[in-house]
Amino acid sequence: MPADRRRGRREFSRESPLDRRDVACCGDRGGMDFPRNALTLVIGVVVATLAPAATPAAAAPATYGVEPLERAHAHNDYEHERPLHDALDHGFTSVEADVWLVDGELRVPHDLVDARPGVTLQSLYLDPLADRVARNGGSVHRGWDGSLQLLIDIKSEASATYAAIDEALRAHPQLMTRWTDGRMRERAVTAVVSGNRPLAVMADQRTRLAGYDGRLADLGSGMPATLMPLVSDNWTRHFTWQGIGPMPEHERARLRQIVATAHGHGYRVRFWATPDLPGPQRDALWTELVRAGVDHVNTDDLAGLQAFLLAHDPQEQQAAA
């Protein structure tokens, strides 16, 4: 796993809770007594008076005590009952949102026909994350010195959609990681753009608030990790093994070589289209991914992956000890 994803768990004691760190480009975040019932009533009235009405950004409070899982990636996160919040409640440190630019809004459905006004990248992700990080003293998971990956999968036209994403991210300068002149200033949330990615536009930006999600074909491209921090690809395009029986040795060797090559350049690795139905096939494949050092394990089953990583990932077992 690249060094920028190896994080400790600690409480924050910074002068400014939202300040994180710079990373240089290296090829590669006098009281009165009240009766108890009267006191309860007073507190309840105060809380009810001060609390804002429920909105997508404030609908779910932060959950404390959950172990942040460095490899856990929520595929199509917005399809869960509580987008973002369900994943965070299971300790996930990477979430994925599909976006379509419709009438000036970055709407979040899988298919364009399901796009609804107001259900946007801002309302489902950016606003709730800003609120949570402020309440957590500068971190998505309280006491976690890491950066949540927000993988934004562009479904509509690349350039116009990316321009809208860029504008939305720049509205949260204290929340989002940024790259300027070959240096990364890590914040609590790091955006990576996938899908229809305008590489030339992104590469020409002096300051960016999103990284580029590459493919395995990009491993030899020479792109720096400050531009392409992540490499993702379809598992079935490169491997035939689906978790039945032992993994063929030549495929295991290829997987480990891919990871070693990516990590040598400072890239993280993710595969999609891996088996995701509960059972021994999925467990076998997840086991090989963890042993090979794949950085993000893709799933729709939040509880299933959480339980698996806590039981079978030595990195998570060590962190939880």
C-alpha cells in the first residue's frame, strides 16, 4: 500500500483542526441544583430549539467507535438507504458516486432516467462531509489521521461535468485535498475522478482538487501520482478466476506484479466487477486481493466487507488491537 494510505489512529490536537499536511511530489492526509426531570426538560427544550431541521447534509450524526477500514470501498454508495452515512457507519474510507450534469446540477443516480432535482453531489456528499469533519475536529472518522476517498464517476460529457465538479470542490477549500505545482496538501477528503475523465484538462490545471483514476494500461505512462493517485480496472478483463478453487499461480503472480508496479509509482489499486455475493467464492477472492496488497476492495455489501476485513486483514487487526 502506498505510504500516503498508511495512517495511524489518533486524536487531533492541532491549532487549526482542519489543517492537514503538505506532501511533496515524489512520483507518487457556580452551578444550581435542579430536579432531574426538570433538568431533562430544560435540556430537551434547548436542543429542540437549536437543532436545525433535518436535511440531507445533517440527517445522520457521526458514529464514533467504528474502526476505519483502509481497504473498504463502497461501490455505488448512493444506492444504500443512507448514502455516505451507511458506509461511514461501517468504517469505510472510500465511497463512490456517479454524477450526471443536468440543468446545472451534479445529480447522483446510476442512470440518467433516475436523476432527481436536489439529489446531488453537494447534498449527498459534500455538505454532509463538511458538517461531519467540522464536528469531528478535522477528520471524517474521529481520531483517524487519514483522508476519505470520494470517487466521482462522471457519466455525462467529460469536460462540462468536470468543470462543474471542480467548481463544487473549490467551494470547500478546508475540506478537500488539493494539488498545486507538484505538491499535495492533504485534507479530510480526497476526490478522484473516474468514468468520463478529461485527462488533458486535468493535467493542464496548475491547482486541482481531484486526482485522475487511471487504468492498468496507464501503469507505464509515467504519469505522476500527484496526477493519477489511483488505478482501477475491470477484474474480468484481466483475470479469469472468480474464486472457485485455488487461484491459478500465473494469475496470482500477475496480480501481485500489478500491485507492486503500481505501488512502485505511488499509485493505489482497485478492481471492480469482482464477485460480490456472500459465500466462499467472494471470500476467496477478497483474501487474494488483501494478500496481494490491493488498496481498495470493491463491494455493495457494507456489513459483509467490514466483517471480512476485521477478521482477515492483518492490517486492520493490528490497527484494532
